[in-house]
Amino acid sequence: MIVLNVYYKAKPGKREDFYRMVNNEGIPEKSREEEGNVKYEYFMSESDEDTVLLIEHWKDDDAFDFHTRQDYFKRLQEIKSEYVADVVIDRFEKQ
């Protein structure tokens, strides 16, 4: 299993706009519907008003690769360019 903790640092004051756009595009729902998805959840930081954490669990590398080829994943990249200043991704593999 592949686990990704994706930390989005939104541009100042843009966190809610980023989250709203992601949801308006249906990205979380579409991602959860993928066969290889185990978990896809967003969390808002209580200590930093500009930070969003996305926790993703994928069955394997093939499932994650499939995810990155979807149109809504590409749309997420466009949304990020408008609302997000920085992204840090921690990747883990369950042993």
C-alpha cells in the first residue's frame, strides 16, 4: 500500500478557496471511486490557517499511476497553480 501525506500551503488567505474549488470539481469523490483507492481525505490545519493536509492511500503503485493520468488529477494541478504557494509530499509504503 502506498500512503501519501500531501501538505498544501495555500497562498495567504486562499485556503478556503482552494478547498472549495477542489470540491466543486468533484476531485475527492472521483478519486475515491477509483478501484485502487483506499483513502482520500482532506484536513484543515488548526495551527496554520493556510495549510491543508491530504492523506491518500493507494492499493499499489499501479493504482497511484492510474490516478495521476486522470483528467481531474490534471485539473487539480491547475487549481494548485492558482491557489497554492508550496506543496510537500511525504510518501510511505506499508511493509
